[in-house]
Amino acid sequence: MEVRSIAYFSMEIALHDEIPTYAGGLGVLAGDMIRSAADLKVPLVAVSMLSRKGYFYQKLTPDGYQTEGPVVWNINDHLEEMPQRTTVNIEGRQVHVRAWRYEVKGISGYRIPVYLLDTDLPENSDRDQTLTNWLYGGDSSYRLCQEAILGIGGLRMLNELGYDHLNRYHMNEGHASLLTLEMLDEQRATAGRKQLTSDDIDMVRKKCVFTTHTPVPAGHDQFSVDLATRILGRHDFAEHKNIFCCEDSFNLTYLALNLSHYVNGVAKRHGLISKHMFGHYIIDSITNGVHAATWTGPAFAKLFDLHIPGWREDNFSLRYALNIPSAEVWSAHQQQKQLLLDLIRQQAGVDLKPDILTIGFARRMTAYKRPHLIFHNLETLRKIAAQAGGLQLIFAGKAHPNDGGGKELIHSIFQAEEELKDLIRIVFLENYDLQKARLMVGGVDLWLNTPEPPLEASGTSGMKAALNGVPSLSILDGWWLEGCIEGLTGWSIGEDAIDPEHRLDGEKDVHSLYEKLEKTIIPVFYQQREQYLNIMRHAIALNGSFFNTQRMLSQYVLKAYFG
């Protein structure tokens, strides 16, 4: 068994185009982090869920209504079944768990093992066999059962696999925090005691690291104490309120906060917001990044290989992108734009023009992301497009199956497409996935991001775009507060919302968005192309070289793992 010292737990991880074990940004970030761990030879092992039917396959009706179906994929084509087995007690039943192994290979050949947990075994009841089918599926009971499998079952599986001398356990969001309960029980059992002591708590705390990713209350899993007692079979919640924080509910975020020696948010502002939300805890920040080699498109990768050899091993060397001739930057961009336009022609049957300013927006479709903000005043937008000689907008993203408002947002984009079709071509790409994401971030001319501040914890799509020389037009929230140098790496929408209780006026955001498009971005793109190319190079040199998982993981190593 290879020597490992860090266990990384995440409910979702984006490992491969054909392995649908992710829903969105959290899983993509986890996959990028593991790829950088393999590149940097960080001794890490990862644990996640199998998700036999994926998150869901998105189908859109002609008028823009989302329907969901299972994702069909062949597990045996990608994963190796491990012989080890473990069990988790759920509602008094012994649920049997197995693991499937996937290996992420780094630049030098170093490999990170990822174990995906699965309950589809004949020893289990029909219901228990389905507990690892749907990522984030079902009701609260189903969700807590999944989190027991991930946290408790994941820790037990690592022990069965021989990873029983790990130094750190990193929880990527609170979904995995039940592993801390299993660690407490192990400490108590090893000492031959029935009661937990402060020494047990301190020992577990020293080993645990917690990253929180959301300032949105709905993003923090909490359950009634009755449900937690029934599913987990524990009766000591009231006895240990200082750990479980269950005055009214069993909160997995507080469980992780109480039992971790290091806690961080995922951007500088998000760290401050998290301190405001969880006032009695010390919370640091490590700004997210993306895996540069994964998200750099083929034409730019070839360009970097020519002008910046070794950029994959040393992402910071991308600062030398300022020296790449502008004609070569534009040629690489046009090649990648054509790849995107070819995909749109094939999948949506729409012919977009390569010489028209093309704006991309791809996020989870939910209210606070505000994908419809650009359509706030259709007459103003139509006027801007007429002066520019046309605009092209490409959207993509899924709404959670239970988010009716998010589904309605997708429908509203289809309505706008119909109303604006004389001047603005609008395309909504169905079933957003890793492949479509790579083509979008590498092929649009401008990346748009319009969340309601301060609800954007970080965001990473604009970082991916920056690696391809695509500047952002974004609300000042999340990572963009750190990445925006106005007119040099991109442009801001509105002002900085310093007070976390403050919500910027949506009307002001709309006015700022339209004004930046009409008076700055469109004139620069069409009439001052050399200046636009200078901005593209700075997006790579300043943002691509910094907002990557090489830098991010190095900070985790220094601050959280071996600090």
C-alpha cells in the first residue's frame, strides 16, 4: 500500500468526462485539486460517492423547460472494484458498502487514488441499494443516509484499504463531516471508554481540516435531531451540544467547525463573510483555483508550449504571456472560438458568426446567480446590439430538480431569445458538462458573471476563461474582487458591497452592465483590437498565473496539512 498522509473527502468529484460523479463547481474544484495533488506529488487519497445515475441528464423542451433523467455510464470501463467491504449502521440496519478505485495521474506519473463508495450490493435491501444512485437526490432522509455513507463509511473503508495512519482529514464542505463522529468513536473505543472526553475531541480536532464553500444558508446541511437520531442511531446529541450544535437541528457545518483545527473560506471576501456568519470561529481564506492544464484550450496550450515551455509544471510562469505576439494570441483565440461555434452548430443547430462579439454565461441556474440580469431592459439591450452590429450570447447550466425558480430562469432565457432574435443570437446549450465547459471558457470573447453579492463564495469559471485569454465582465464578489484590474484583466459591474448585510441595487447593476458593454467593451473589441488583445494577455499573465490549483494546493499544504 502506497504511503499517504492526507484524506480528502468530497461528496462530488469531477474525475473524467464520462464519469458523472459531480453536479457543478464544488465537484469540478475537487477534481482540479486532486489533479494538482498528482502533479505536485502531495501524498493524498480521496473519498467520494459513486453516483450510479449521476446528478441528472438535462433535457430542455423547445420552449425551455428542463426535465431530468438518469445518466447512463459504464462503471467497469473506468473504475476498478476493490475487494474490501465495510458496513454503516443506518436506521438500525447494517448497510454494506464497497469501493471503486480511480487513479488520477500527474505530470511526472505520480498517482492519486480516488475511492468511490457504492451500496448497490445484493446483501442490502432494495432501498439501501439505491442510496448511492443519485448525487444530491431524494429527501432529507436520503441525503443524511448518503452523508453517513460518505463520512462514516468512507473512514471505515479507508481503514479496510490500509490507510489507517493518516495525519489529516480534509472535509470539502460539510457533507463529509460525519467522519468526525466516527473518529471520536474510534478514539473512545481505543481508550476502552464509553464516554467522550475533551482529550478525544482535541485529538480529532488536530487531524481535521474544513473548507466551507457557500455563504448561502441553504448550502449548509442541517437536519432535525429526531431524524439524525433515527438514521444514525445516536442518542448523545443533547449531551454534546458543544460539538453537534443542535439547539434546534443537527448541523453538519457546525459539526465540521467544532471538530477542525483549520477552517477556511474559498476567497478573501468569503473568509470575511464566513467569519460574520460563524462569529465564534477562527476562519482563514484560501482563494480557489483551477487546474491550468485541464482548462487551457488546445490552441492556447500549443501557444504556451512554444513561448512558455514548462508552464504545466510551473503555472506561475504564465506571467510571461505578456511577451506572446498579439497576432498569435488572436489566432489561437479564433481557433478555439471556431471549435465552440462548431459544437453549437452540431448540438443546437444554430450558426453563429466568428466576427461578432460573443458573451458566455454558464452557472448553476438559480436565483442568486441572476442569469437573467442582462435581459432586464430588452429595449436597451437591443439598442446596444444595433450599434455594435449584433451580439451573440451563449448560456448553459442546470437547475436543481427541486428548484422551480431556477427552472423558470432557463425558460425566461428562451423567451428572451425569441424576443431578441432580430439583433441578438442567443443559444442555451443543453446538459452542461466538462466538455462543453472547456469549449465555452476557451471560445467566447467575454465571460459574464452576475451573482447577487455577497452570495458568490468564489466562482471559478472566470478563472478558466482567463487561462484562455478571455476577460471577465463580472459583479465584484468572490474571486473577482481579487482578480479584477479594471480595463486590464476585465471589467467590473457595479460597486463593491463591503458590508455583508448589504445588497447592491439590482437597477444599478443593470445600468453598470449596459454602460460597460456599450461605452467600453464593444468599442474596444471592434475599434481598438490591439487594446483588447492586451487585456487578453493580461488576463492570462495576471489571473491565469495565480488563480490555479497549483498555488491553491500549495497554500493548503503550508497552512492546513503540514502547518
